[in-house]
Amino acid sequence: MQRILFGDNQFFGVNHFSEEKARAQAMKFKDTASIMKVLDSAYDLGIKTFMCTTHDKVGEIAELVAANPTRYPDFEFYPCMPYAHKYANSVGEVGIIETIKRFAPGGLIDTFLRGASAAVTQDAVKLMKMLVDMEMKRFAGTRTPIIFLQNVVTDLLLGLGMKDMFVAFGEHIQKQYKAEPGFITMNLPMLVDILESVGLKNPIVCANINKIGFRMSGGVDLYKEVLSQKRCRAIAMSVFASGAIPPKEAIEWACNLEGVESIVFGASSRSNIQQSKELIEHYWCLQTK
């Protein structure tokens, strides 16, 4: 797993503190070329891994990377699925069953859904595999060593007590894609406990990890305790708390936190990417001396 990862929130209008900033970013990156310009900057600065949703524009980016292996010999994607907004919007428009048909058409789906909605709930694992395979088609020809379950689903499964689904997801990712499963969550302590209880030891877990406890269910102290036990391979996201913490302060704190193996951050300019990368390298180098 790479130590420094590049994220995609800034490209798709996601900012948890400012809707105005989110709208401005969405307008700035309204076409794939503008996104690719920033990704090229990150890649040329040595950040080779793009941790991303399965947004339609990401599919276009994956096609560009796959078509240019000389330009991007070391480019890796860490897909995070499902892209919840796409499905939520469709469910609101046409309902659950028609949404499944819309995004995964074909005879298999018609057969699977013939028994109406009850069949869906009775065979959740089959549905999960089908949706994962559908999302992964857009990454054909690219390197995807880790595939993540998005927090909206991870935390829903936690709340419903559907522990076996984590096992099924992990097994499918390993068997079908020769990749490692990863899990994104807003509750790292609870998730690590549950994953261990179903035999998923030392899992890859991505969670908000920041100095002020922003979107860290359970609080900073509990996170520190679990991370220090090194029961998971932790990726820290939202280390800046959506801009609430100055970059130097945020990164210094995260890098000095025992148990954090990687940091994922987003930025919209080469200068900001370089600044964050140099800060991470600086503070992690200080740790190893």
C-alpha cells in the first residue's frame, strides 16, 4: 500500500464545510481534461495512486490511463464503490428494482429480479457481486490492487449487523480481481472489532483521522487507542477536516499518530499537491530518524 494517496472529492463538488466551495470546485472540474491536468501534476510529483469513486468521469480517466501505458506505467487506482449519489438519484427517480435494471441490464438481471423485490433481499450477496462487477468494468486494463467498500454501505452494514457481507465482499475482491479489500468508515473502532470477529485480521481501513475529531465516531482518544494496537492498516482521510485545520498542523499531527500507514488528500492545484506531499514526507521522515 502506497504511503501517499491522491483523492477525488475536489473534482466532484464534495466539501463537508462549505457548499459554496463545493459548487465552485464542481464548476472548475466540469470536464475530464481539467481533472486530468491535476492528476498529471500529482503523478509527475510522484503520487502514483488515485483513490476514487466510480463516478462516470473516473471511467473516462481510467480509459485514458489504460490507453497510455507509456505515460502512466505506475498509475494505480483504488476504486471506492458504490458511487452512492448515482444510485440514490436513480432510486428517487425510478425505484430500487428499475435502478438495478438500469445499471446492470441483461438477461441475468431479468432472471434475478423475476421474483420481485423479495428476491433481492434474499440474495444480497449475489446482488453485491453483480454491482461490484458492474462498477469494476470501467477500470478494465488498469491496476487496482485495493478495492474499497464506501462508507455509506460499510456503516449501513455495521448498523444492520450484516457482518457476513464484509466477508463476502472480501472474498469476491480477492478471487475475482486478485486485489485486497478495503473498507471506508466513519467508525473505525467499531468496524475493526466487527471485521476481526468474522476473521478479517489486519484489514485495510480508511477513516477520517484528524486533530479535532471531525466525523470520527467514538472520538479521537478511542481512535488513538485502536490505531496504537496496530489491528488494521489505517489510511487517514480528511486530515485537514475540510479546511478547518491548517495544513502544517494537520499533517504533523496525523504523521505523528501511531498506527497510520497512509494518508489520502485532495487538492486542486500543483502547488497545493506539492505542499501537502512535502509536509507528509518531512514529518514521516522525522518519525523514522
